[in-house]
Amino acid sequence: MTDFKDRERAEEAKFAMDGETAFRVAARRNRLMGEWAAELMSLTPEEAEAYKKAVVQADFEEAGDEDVIRKLLGDLTQAECDVDEATVRAKLDEKMIEAKRQLMSES
């Protein structure tokens, strides 16, 4: 019986760790997306830093990536950058891979 309980605890710990890792990767990805968008919008270093934080915060509005995409697309459109939704989504995938690599290299 203790083997089953130990296994159950191990699975719960793994699930919690996987959730934490996913959160950290998404936050890193969003920060990288903010950096990319800030560069396109020609923001100052101070504005870019604040913008990266705003993109990370945007992800807390709803589940999934749509809130981040909506923010980025809206801000880029307002700044008259020639970027469409497909480009933002493709960049999101690219930055997800980069975020995973960065976090794995830090471990």
C-alpha cells in the first residue's frame, strides 16, 4: 500500500513541476514576444522594458494565447507596423522554442 501512496505522491509532484515549468516557459516566451514587438515599434529601452512586462501581464487575462496575440496585434497595428496575425502567431511559436531552450540551458 505504501508503494502505491509513494507513487501517487511522485506523480503529484511531477504534475506540479510540469505546471510550474509550463508557466515559466510561457512567461519567458511572452517576454521575448514583448521584446520583438518593442523593437518593431522602435520603443526606447525604458519603454521596451515596461512593454515586455505588459505583455507578460496580458497573458493572465484568459486561458490560452489569444489574450497575448490580441495585445500584440493591437499594439503593433496602432504603431502602424506592417504585421498580420499569422506573423504574430508564427513568431509566438518561434519564441516558445527559444524560451524552452533558454530555460533548459539555465537548469
